[in-house]
Amino acid sequence: MNKELNCIGINKKPSETTVVVAMSGGVDSSTVAGMMKKEGFKVIGITLKLYDDGKEVAASKQCCSGQDIMDAKRVAQKLDVEHRILYYQNKFRQGVIDNFVESYLKGETPIPCVQCNQTVKFKDLFEVSKDLKADALITGHYVKSITSENQTDMYRAIDENRDQSYFLFNTTREQLNYLRFPLGGLLKNETRAIAKKLELNVADKPDSQDICFVPNGDYASVIQKFRPDSFQKGNIKNLDGKVIGVHDGIVNFTIGQRKGIKVSDKEALYVLNIDSDKNEIIVGPKEKLGKTNIYLKNINLLTGEIDFENEIYVKVRSTGKLLKAKIDLKKNSKAEVKLKISEDGISPGQACVFYNKDKEGYKVLGGGWIEK
């Protein structure tokens, strides 16, 4: 055995190291497969079939489409690596879609990509990789990971515009130690350059923009399909409790929304609260959107060395900035977050992810789900 760690932090020669690469058919995961093959690793590519809407469009902007599976297969053939397709539609329906629909019906704004990583990708694919005796599971996520003494820590990616650490906060310690993210130190244009050098057919393929089961970002149509009974008319109220309009279903609204309220007022109105029990939408002026206290549930911590006495950073939406905050851990996996400066549009159902800064960058400490 080689005493030197290989490029993914495993104490084996690449030729003696088997890795499973999650191949979605996009440029990122395809490039990762090519990088691993070029380094001399034994590569097994696995593509997940998660959702089938019966409309396999070649130019689809959705991930996990039929075209993506064909692209992954072609890349595997080009790289001469083993390729398998796992059909996980039922698992995906139960673990992701049902949760997504129920969350919207409760007045929340869910994040299905976190649920997908938490269930089928990092749970089921993790187990499959272990069964294949693979030494690591490799993905194309833009997350920086550092492995030392068999423990992997996760950091925000170098390319902040592509960083996906927010979506991975619910990863378990066991999974994180097994996962590797080779793209965390690259910019997107560098990834595409590598793909072109490897002559991969997906080098110029556009990034997926839509959630795989939400065509054109139309969330309401998905809920209509799975729960057509959920579109019940209800009242729109102002902060004084006065009824000022009627809505066609709370699933059409999210906290911070301005368009689509269809109520005229002397100043612009925003959705401030969604009361699913009363089927009501509460609206008001923009200055009432700001919040400094957030209450979390189902806390997941990736390290036991968090100094909650000092300020840390949190992110309350995937596209949001890092915010300075104090964290007060409670019993039963709950926590209260106190932001130093108020933030608009914080919504139940979203995640609040914790970070601190060290010499390597912004380290992911864990996080929880926003309850209120």
C-alpha cells in the first residue's frame, strides 16, 4: 500500500481505489468522472432516474430528464467507465415530491434539492456505493472539502456564485467522511475547460435551471397535479386584521412575495405571513418583512467544536448572503437564531445554515429548518 494519500485523501494508490461518481448527465458530474478516470481511479458511474413526466425534451432545462440519462451514458462510454442506471422514481416520490407538496400546503416554502440530497442521493446512493465496495462517493457539487485523518470537513466553494454548501447542511457525519467534491476549488469556466479538454459531449451543455418535477418553475401546477383539492379560496388581510381581498389558494404565495397579490393599496404590499390553519394571507408594507429572530427545528450539526458564545455566520436562503448571528441551542434539536441585522423574506420551510471562518474559508457547521 502506498503511504501517500491520493488526491481525494485516501491512503491507496488511485489504481487500487474504487470510486462511485454520481453522474447526472450535466457538465459538472461528467467532468468529475473524467477527472477521476484521468487520475487512474477505478470509476463506476451511477445515474439516478428520479422523475418521469412523460415529456422527454432534448433541450430540457430540468435536471434528471431522459436526455440527461442519455448524456451520462455517452460520457461513460467516452471515458470507458462502467455505468449503471438506478430507477428511483418511487423513492423520489415518497422522499421528495410528497414532502414538497405537504410543505406548501402548510404555508411553507420547501427546498426539494435538500430533501433529494438527504434521501435518494446521499442515503440510498451512499448505501449502493458501500455495497459496491467503493472507497468514496464523488459528486459534482460545488463544495470545498478537506479530508484529514479520515475526517472530511465541508466549506463554501471557491466559486461563490456556484456554491452549493447550503443544500448539503443535512449531510450526516458518516456520509460526509465518505463523500468527495473535486469541483469545490474550481470556477465554472474552469470546469467547462476541463470538459472540453476531455472532449466530453456535454462541455457546452447549459446548466439545469428548473427542479426536475417543476417544469418552468410552476410550483402551483405540480400541487394541482398531486393535490387538486388544495386550492381553496381564502381571505387576504392587512396587519389590522381587515379583509382586503380574496386569494385562490395559499400555495400560490411565499413570504416576501409582491406580485400576484392582486390587491390595490396606496403602497406596495408584500406577503408577510401565511396562516395555513385559517387559510389566510397577511400582507403589509416592505419594512415589516425584516426579521431578526428565527426559530429552527431538526438541527443537524457536523462538528462538535462550535463556539456558540461567539458570532457565527448563517445563510437563510440559497441565494442569500452570509449574515452575522448568535445561535442559542435548545432541547429537542431546536435553536433560536438572533441576526445582528434584520433580513427580509425569511420563510418557514427554508433552511438556516451555520458557518464559521477559518484559514481554509467558510466552514459548514450544520444548520436546521426554519420553523417560524
